[in-house]
Amino acid sequence: MNTSILIAKFIGPVMLVASLSALLNHRLIVSIFEDFMKSPALIFIAGVMTLVMGLTLVIFHNRWVADWTVLITIFGWIGIAGGIMRMAFPMAVIDMGKRMIEQKTLLAVIGVINALLGAFLTYKGYLA
């Protein structure tokens, strides 16, 4: 099985379910994020996990090509950057998170974009 398809089978459904959950349960998700932002320790641990996942994607799939598989590489590099930010600058992440929660329209747009990307990767992983 192609590495890109295998990774899409993991990332696509997770993105799709997480995004739809956030869109359908907005208040609950905001409450979860508010609780999360009260704990620099959780932010650090999330940073470790995000960095490991980003590095794993880049190590196994660092492909800069002109097709859909480049999305996986981009997600890997975003994971690396996000993990480093959470680990090195947790207070900046908290401040950014507080500002983002106030932007309901922006959160909805991000949720829809992530749901579409998740649906696309799920399609590529399971149906294409």
C-alpha cells in the first residue's frame, strides 16, 4: 500500500470527526479549549505529541510534489512548528488561543476547511 494512502487513512477520519465535532458542539469545544489553556503542562505535553507526530510524517513522507500527497507533508511541517511553539512558548500559545476563541466566525471557517480536508483525505485513503 502506498505510504500516502496509508497516512491519509489515519489523518482523514481524525480531521473529519474532530472538525465536525467542533462545528456541532461549539460551546463544549470552547469550554474544553478554555480548560486546556489553563494548564501550561498540558500545552507542553500536547507540544511533545504534536512534534513527534509532525516529525514522523516528515521523516516518512517529506514529498514536495504537485499533487494531493503534498498535503501530508505540509501537515507534518505544521505539526513540527506547532509542537515547537507549544513546547518553547506555551504562554504565547495561551494568548493566541484566547484571541482565537473570541473569533467565532474564524473558528467556523477553520472548522469547515478542516472538515473538507478531512473528507478529502478520507476519500483518497479509502475510496480513490
